[in-house]
Amino acid sequence: MRFYCDLHIHSRYSRATSSGLTIPALAEGALRKGIRVLGTGDLTHPAWMQEIEEELVEAEPGLYRCRSGDCPTRFLLTGEISTIYKQGDKVRKVHHVIGAPDIGAAKKISASLAAVGNILSDGRPILGITSRNLLEIVLEAGEGTFLIPAHIWTPWFSAMGSKSGFDSIAECYLDLDPHVFAVETGLSSDPPMNWMVKSLDRYRLVSCSDAHSVDKLGREATAFDAELDYFAIRRAMATGEGLLGTVEFFPEEGKYHLDGHRDCGVVLEPHRTRELGGRCPVCGRPLTVGVLSRVEELAGRPEGERPVSAKPFFPLIPLAEIMAEIMQVASPTKKVMDAHEKICARLGGELPLLLDTDPARIASVAGETLALAVRRMRAGEVHKEPGYDGRFGRVKVFADNER
């Protein structure tokens, strides 16, 4: 069966997250978004795991549903781990998404990590352990566990980021690299950018929301045509068979796409950063080198060339952002979100609406303006203001003079 999956999210036990991240809210939020399989996030946090055990029950192999009610959302046990350590005379800060097929395996991972550091204070624990040794712990917890390097290009906290990453995934995980079969693109990169880096050819590309609130679910996701089963999903990510492609932010909307210095209001294309020697032209301090620069630094093929293993990708703008633009409000308001909920209920979820629904059907339910916006988004006919140095970019479907 065809479905959308979002494996990388957080619970309210992670820092800087919404207090509304409960299991019932996540299940309903995923339904509104059109996501069939949702990661639980934060599987290492004891309080969250207790809620998982109390509120979920296994439905299919390795997938869980709400114990009460008939919501079709399925949950897959996942979490994010932050590792900070020194390797090769450089401090490394790398984030990883981990998955487990059952609660027993998840608890084994937690017990091993509790012996390394504190897993109680943050749903995304920060541990002084190497990426390679974290992967070993995950693999030893049981058959079918997995680790995916998270948002691999983020400058500060990723396997290949400009500030504390490596030049390849293999350098990060060393002898256990063969057990890594997929990487997460992150909000500031899309598949064509990743295709430029030949060392990534052997890994499948997946995308996830890294949501810190229910509203952010599904802003990126992965599409599958597979059995509704943990092991089928894992197999699709490992082999590419049954992996249809990824749902992507326009990478310019990500907060580390271009280079820059937010405090000085400086944003630069990669070639200009190189001309300036990586220094801010206003204050002289080092610039935050963004994802596009880092990709160009490691690129082994020209932009636009596709590797043989490349899968399709589907860029989108979140529906709430499109509707806020149509209603001419700065950010999604209650009025926007109420309309969003009604439209999604009638058209079967946000992702199917944005990616699959006939524009004529959208027009009949929500009006011609939204249908036009969706057509433009699908065609890539959008206006982009790239993000940089932690500041999100903006992607719009209408020019100011069209309002």
C-alpha cells in the first residue's frame, strides 16, 4: 500500500518543544496531515516510554496504534540522539535518528545509553559517545534496529555539517558504516543537492519533519509503497524497493541554506563567501557556512546530474503557510488553522491535498485561489527568500502585486 511516513519527531519531553505533544494529539495531527506512519520520537525518555506503553498497542509487526479509539495512525518507535565527542583533532557534534521494532529493543538501547550519560533531562539526550559506538549499541539491542544520520548538512549538529561534521558518512561511523543504509536530507537540502555528492550514492535519502509541535508534522516526509509493517519499511529504506521518494521543503526555506551572519544581516551565496575568506564583511567574524556551500565543497558531480539510484522528490510549501499568504496574515492564525482543518477533513489530509488531489477538486472545495497556489507550488513557480545562519527562509506562491 502507498502511504506517507514521518519518522523524526519529538515529544514534549525534549527541550524547546510544545506541551501539546501527547500521543492522542500526535495521532490526530498525523491523520490531518495524511501521514499513516509516525515516529514516536524520544524513545529513550522513561516518562515518554511509559506513556507509549500505556497508550499504544501493537497493531502490525513493529507498528503501534492508539489503545482507545479507531484512529488509523500507526506509530514506529524512534528517537534522536545527540553525540558530542572529539575525533581527528576536532570536536564532533552529530545527531542521529534511531529506530526499534519493539519496546524490548527500545529499552535495551535506553539502558545502554543510561550507562553512558543522562537520558532523563532531555528527550533528545546529549551524550559523550562516538557515532560509531552509538551505532554499535543500537545494533546490539536486537534484530531490526536501525540508525539514520539526522539532517546530515546542518552546520552545527550533523554528520557532514560545516562546523563539526565529517567529509563523508563513512568517516563518521567507521567500520560500522555498512550498517547505515539511509540518511536524512534535512530542511535546508533537497535530493538534487545530495546527488552532487558521490559518496552519498549508496545511501537512500529519507526526509522527516523533525517536528517540535503537532502543527509541524509532515513538513517533510517519506513516501512508501510497502506493507504496513516495521520490517517492510526498514527493508524499503535499506534496499530502495518500495521507497517511492521524499516530500521536501523548498531548501531555500530551511534556516541554514545560504551562508551568512544573522547579527549583521549578512546573507551570501557560496561564491561570495569564498571571495571574502569566510569572514563577515561587516564585523569580520567567521560566517556561518550554510548547506549549499558545504554541498558544493564536497560535490563530485555537477548540479542537475542524477545518480542511477535517485528517487523522485516532491517539493511543497506547508498548507498553513499557503493559506496565511492567501489570507494576507504574517503567520498561521486561529482563523487560518480552523480553515486548514476543515479543508483537510474534506480532502483527505494535507499531504494528499498538496501532492495528489486534482486542482479542480481543490477549487470546488476551497476556492480557485488555493487551487492556483497548489498548481504553482507543484510546478516550482514560487518566490524564494533563502534562509541563513539559523533564520528560516520564506517561499511564496504569489508576488506582492498579485494580492
